[in-house]
Amino acid sequence: MDRKSQIDMFLAQNGEKFPAMRAAEIRETLDQLDDSRLTMVLSFSYKETMTMLLLSIFLGEWGVDRFLLGDTGMGVLKLLTGGACGVLWIIDMIKIQDMTREYNYKKFAELARM
């Protein structure tokens, strides 16, 4: 499989895991990577937005969603306060998919720079 096909397949399979406004930037970055780094970036397992939404609904009151996104401070706050009496829990249920896409993009950018 040629390089362009690999990139197209990656974007088709993982497009919803990243912010839509960053699609062109992601494609451009992938085009510029050397083969070994491209393989590493393409094979990384990015977080699923629907899985994170379900985790936020069922376990978000205890901060599990924030811990998985690397936001330990908010995770501890939600754990100790029961999701700030439910307020942060509701806010996170609404925003978790966008937060997951941003987290995935940051991981992508880190891997591309390594």
C-alpha cells in the first residue's frame, strides 16, 4: 500500500476522533513525516469518542473520564465532590466528545514531533 493510501485510510477510519477543523492540518503533517514516524503515528490507538461519552455518563461522577484524558486535577475534584454535586458531571457529559477529540489531536501532535 502506498503512502497516500495509508494516510487516506487512516483519516477515513479515524476522522471522527479528531477535531474536524484540523483535518487539513493532520493530512499535511502526515505527508511530511518520515516512514518510521508515519507508521508510529498511524498505529497509535486513539481514544474513541463514544466510549468516552459512555464512561462519562456512567463513571464521570467519580472523575474517571477526566483521569483518562490526563486531567488529573479535575478528576480528583470530581472524585472528592461527586462531580461537584453533579454540576461538573453534567457539563462533562455535554463536552466530553470535543475534549476527547482535542486530547487525540494533542497526542497526534506529540507523536508527530517525537
